[in-house]
Amino acid sequence: MEPMLIAVTALSLAIAVAMAVLAWRLLREEHRRADARVAVLTELANRDLDAEAEAPARPAARRVEPPPAPAPRPAPTQQAPPRSATPNWRSPTWRSMCRPALPVR
């Protein structure tokens, strides 16, 4: 039984070390990618600022016409009756909901 425990412990330690090495490599690669991303974005930002400094003044903006109004919808043939804000307390639905679950004595 003891050799089995030693083997399981050694195997779990080996897996833990392998996972730590893998995590370290992934983290290092992610830092390299982030640094490269920052460098590219900084270069693009500087290039845009340089281009704006060299560019002549922008021409006046054009007037944009609003989009045409949508076509009117046809009127409904039959309208539902308007709903009242207060419920009809005498309807069978409300009476059944307001009835106590147990008889009151």
C-alpha cells in the first residue's frame, strides 16, 4: 500500500510541476503579445497625430438630409375595446381569486 501512495504522490507532483511550467509559458507569451499590441497601437496613434498636423484644414461639413418619412400604416379594421385601469371586481375571475382558500367560520 505504501508504494502505491508514493507513486500517486510522485505522479501528482509531476503533474503540478508540468502545469506550473505550462502556466508560466502561457503567461510569458501573453505578456509578449500585450507588449507588441501596445507598441503597434502607440505607433498608429503617433502616425495619426502626425498626419493630422500635416493635413490642411478640413472643408466645411455637408448638410445631411433627414431620411424620408415612413409610409403611413393602414388603419386597423377592428379595434379591441379599451382596457379600463380598474379591474371589474364582479367578474367571475376576480371573485374566484378573492375567495378565501379555507372557509372562514
